[in-house]
Amino acid sequence: MKKIPISTQSIIYVKGGGILLLQRKDNPLYWQSITGSIEVNENPRECAIREIMEETGLDANKHHFFSLLDTSQYQIFPEWRPRYSDNVFTNIEHLFALQLKKEENIVLNKDEHLKYQWVSIEEAIKKVFSWTNRNALINFKNIYE
């Protein structure tokens, strides 16, 4: 089944501490926040909570989880276009955040990610591969830090 071109991005952070980044398995040069596409009959909030659990082992419902009330639209990277229907070229991404009390050990989904790092927000902004992730982190820093 082809992907729905609506996704979520969730910034996981510790107030006054680090930002969680994951290294993609399909391209180890790509570091990112938690992302994923919605599934049939799922809303963006449900998707973000599911993706956080699948990619980190964290239960967003046990922490301070909230919408950043922002979306981005972007061109789907050519390498990922086959995952979508032929006439789909853009994706809409809904932004969320999850605040933890401390930096947690993460249980990675080994099918998707190689490793994780807790980094400063400045390092996260420099390290992430996508402009939507970078912009989300910059906006997040301006509002929440």
C-alpha cells in the first residue's frame, strides 16, 4: 500500500537539556527528529504518538506531549517517491513536541535507525538533514527555550 502524503515530526527534548536525534538506517548521513506518515483512519496526533513509540520506545502519553500548531509542506525526496502514488509530489508535515524530565535511554527500531544522540539544540540545528526539521528546531528554540 502506498503512503499517505501527510506525516508528523516530533521534537523530543529535555528542558534546559538535549534534543534527541536519530540516525537513519537507509542513509546514515541523515539525522532527524522522530518522523512518520499517518496511516488510514489515523489523525496526526495519533500518528505522532505511534511513531514516537515505534522509533524510541517512549510512551508520549506519560510525558508532556503537545502540538506545535505548525505544519510544513515539502517536495518528497526522489529516493522516497516510489513509496507514494504516481501523482503525489508533496507531503504535509504536522509538528509536535515531547518534553521529558531527563534524557532517557532509547529503544531504537533497528529496521529504521542505527543510533541516537542527545545533542544541544544548536548542534541539532546543524546536524539534521532536512530543511523542515531545521526550521522546526529553529522555531522551537525561539519559542520554548
